Amino acid sequence: MTLATATEPPVALPTAPRRGRGRTQLLPALAFLTPWLVGMVLFTFGPMLYSLYLSFTRYDLLSNPEWVGLQNYALMGSDPRFWKSVGVTLTYVVVFVPLLQVVSMLVALLLNSRLRFLTGYRALFYLPSLMGASVAVAALWRQVFGADGLVNAVLGLVGIENVGSWVGDPARALGTIITLNLWAFGSTMIIFLAGLRQVPRELLEAAEVDGASKIRRFFSITLPMMTPLVFFNVLMGTINAFQSFTGAYVVSGGSGGPVDSTLFYTLYLYERGFTQLQMGYASAMAWVLLIVLAVVTGIFFRSSRYWVHYGDES
Amino acid sequence: MTTTLSAPPQPTRVPRPWDARTQRPAGNRVVKGVIKHAVLLCVLLIMLYPLLWMVGASFRPGNQTFAGLSLFSDTYTLQNYADGWSVGNLNFSRYFVNSAIITIGQIVGNLVACSLTAYAFARLEFPFKRVLFGMVIATMLLPQHVTLIPKYIIFNQMGWVDTYLPLTVPHFFAVDAFFIFLMVQFIRTLPKSLDESARIDGCGHWGIFWRIIMPMSLPAIGTTAMFTFVWAWNDLLGPLLYLPSSDLWTVSLGLNSFLDQTGQSTYGTLFAMATLSLAPIVGFFIASQRLLVEGIATTGLK
């Protein structure tokens, strides 16, 4: 379930005689792996190296790339919109990822009981996560959080008037994107729910006998047992959040506005690369993103030994 | 798949000393259950209301699109749906066909390439297997933006921009590492004794893959197909880059362009097309609800 358990478990030697010589099955393996190996070279490692090279050049697709050394990276340091996009993205990640875990966990806890219509609830909570990245829902969001949108109509019912457009207000626009992606919490919730069902009831009952309150039982038993799943959900949530694109692009009409308040890193990268045709600068931005994500992932895996509990530990 | 079967009921449960404490009055439990349902329904209502409202608004005449909070209306019309297919210079029937072509291409590609790769990782022994599987995991975590620009440049030089090829062909080379991972995890749960008996009966690796592993991997295959469908159908960035001419646009691109030129008067039409664009997702979801929800729960896929 988690990345750490992904490596091959020790396999018992088969009793039947194997085909071919020795234990390895190199030729059949090559035959089965060829598409993937070709794809790795053509569509992953080749392009990665190419983009590393491009990040040291000035390139507009029309003339040949011109070597400029570290200039692109230096330019980033003094580019206010670059820093703005970093700020927007970090704010988004820091607010959205923890919020996503909390909401998912709360709903999963509510669903984790002998509830009637459980399958129905599960399906309905899950459904939005299949639509959260669609243009249709982002377009709907623009209406829902518009000046005459649903949110303001509801606020009007309780007497709060003249709130204005949410997507048009620099102070609130990022909040609408966070809500949009939070709306799709179902996939994270489903993983938590599956985990909650594995928590041994004996442990919880024993704690109850000892007089532990519900909250105490959650923090002392349930949550520690769920840490592998929390680890997985936070890791994937963070990686995805850094790359979030469609919601911000559609809600802001491609601009990252108003006044760059939703200028996600990926939006700015897209704008630099494909609107202004500064392929070198955009490649440098892509590599900065890669390095930041690698560092974040690395720290995360390192930290996991202090707070992630696997069941087989003594 | 233990999600629905957790804690099998114990038929003859020995009364335990603490039962007296855990058994609360029945009335209390009923009240708690009602509160739980009420909270869940409230959350669901808030979540799904915008979607329902959009569907409602798509059936209203143009001048009533924004008729307040209500889902319903005095008059219903299909006019928005009729208008939507060819609003302005847009051509949605074309876009739906394009989206379908690209989506089917990606599904076929992912199924073929990822299952072949997964079989090798799950069942064969070869040098550097752990390192190579580590690369599968690494590409899963790799931000797509790192390869975005060079891929665009390469496809541009190959003359593939403005064709479906950049959006479909890479999937025949197992670029979606997620699905390799998913299928490897699944195939590992299948008993190896079946492979062995097939081998004794004279099956080669291809025979084992095609006649034994694939038929037993239908849940993993279904999950892969479903998720590829959703990702391909929703994708905006890929089509935005590779499909500049409107003849090749997908539904996502069409909606995005429509949104840019929409005034208050055409919002109803936009909602009609947005509703239609979500319909296949809902349809597939209903058709495969159990598979999807349990597949995601057991593999951790988003």
C-alpha cells in the first residue's frame, strides 16, 4: 500500500524446473520490458537531460539555442513574478495539503461505522474527485464564486450583502482554488477509510476499558496506526499540489489573476515557455521545481522513521 | 479487498466484563445514528449542490439561468443543449469525437504497455530488477513539467504538433508509471502455482501472461482503464499545447474557449455543454463504482 513496501518480497524458490539457463530470465524480461525501456529513454530521461541543457540556454523555438550559462537561474532571483508564483504555490501547498488530510480523515471517521447506505455515501463522496480537475467544474466554480454566484446568494439569505466577486478579489481568489481542489477530497478519504477498517477492534476496546476517551483513543491508537496512510496521502498530495494547473488556469482565464493572486508556479512556467516562448527560462523553472520536490520528498522519507509506524515493528 | 469485510462477526461472543460499559441505551444509539446521517447528508448536499444547480440551470431558458438558488424552474427547455453543439465558431460534436479518439488511444496504450511491463516486474527474474523498479517509482513522483518543454520541442520538430500523436503514442511506451505500479502490486497477489501448472502444460511466458495473468487481473485492468479515461478526458494542459487548430480540439479545450467568450446570456449553453462533458465520467463511475472505489482503496491510487 505504501511506497516503502513496494520492493519484491523474498520469494520461495519454485519447485518446478524453470525454463532457460539459471535463475534469471533475461530474454523474456527484455521482450516484456522493451516498450517501457524505450519510453523511459525517449519520453523521460532523454527529455530530462534535454531540458537540463535548455535551462542553460536562451531558446525561442525559432533560432538555435544560445548558451547563456547560469543566466536563467540568476534572472529568476530578480524576477518578482517568479517569487510571486513561488509564494502563491507555497501558500497553496501549506494550506491545502493539511486541510485535505483533516477533512478526509473527519469524513472517513464519520463513515467508519456500521452505517446504513455506506456504499452510497462512499460513492457520492468519491465522485467529485473524478471531476475536480475538469474544465467543466472549474468553469462552474467561476460562476459559484462570482459576484452573482451561488455563494453570495447563500450569504444574501443570511443578510450578508455586497460581498462582491470572490474570484475577482486578489485577497480571496486563491481561496476559491483551494476550495475547488478540496472539493475533490474523496480519493484521499477513501484511502483513509480503508485504513480505518484495518485498525484492530481489540486495541480500541481495551483502551476503552482502561477509560480512554474517544479523542484519546483516536490520537493514541487510531492515528498512529494510520501513519503509513497519512504519509502516503501527504506525499502524493504535496507532489500533486505543487503541480496543480487546470483549476487555476480556468478560473483565472489563463492569466493567474487577479493581480497574479492565483499565479501558480505551473501557470507561470506555462506562460514563460509557451506564451512568451522563453524555453530556456521555463526549463530552468522546471528544474528548480524538480529539485525542490526532490528535496521535499527526501526530507519526507527521512522524517518518516520518526513518525510513521509500520505494524511489523516491535 | 478487505474493505467491506472488516471484523467478521463473531457468532458466539463470550460476554466480556466491559460489555456493560460499552452497551449504551438503545435510544442513545438511535439518536447518534440520526445525527451522523444528518451531518453526512448536510456535507454531501453542500458538496453536490453546485453540480445539481448547474444541471438545473442548463435546462432553464437563457434569461432565467441565474434565477437564484433554486434547482428548479417554472419552464424547462432543451434549447441550451440544442444551441451548444455549434455555438459561435465552436463545434462540440467534433470535440466529443476528438476527446473520444484521444481517450481510447490512451486507454489502449496504457493497458497494453503497462500490463506487459508489470508482468516482467511481478513474475520474471532479471538483473537490476530492484533498480529498475525504483525507476518506476521515481517516475511516478516526477513532476510532468520537467519533460513538458523538451517533449514539446521534440514533437514540434517531428511535425507531430497539431496531431493526436503526442497525446496518444507515448502511452504505448508505458509512460504512466502509476499503472505499472498498480498492476505489479495486483499481479503479486495472484498465486504463482497457476503459472507453474501452466508452464508444465507447455505455456511459455507469453502464454502465462495472456492466458493466466491477464484474465485474472481484470480488476487491475478495469481500474487502469477507468483512471486513464478520467485523466485523459479531463486533461487540459496536453491538448492546450499540442492541439492548436480547433478541428482537433477536445471537449476541455472547447469548454475553456467557450468560457472565455461567454457573456451572461450564454451561460446556460455553457452549463449544458459542461453537464454533457461530465456525463461520461458519471456514467463510467456508476458502471464501475465498486471496482473503482475498492481499486483505489487497495492500491492507494489517486
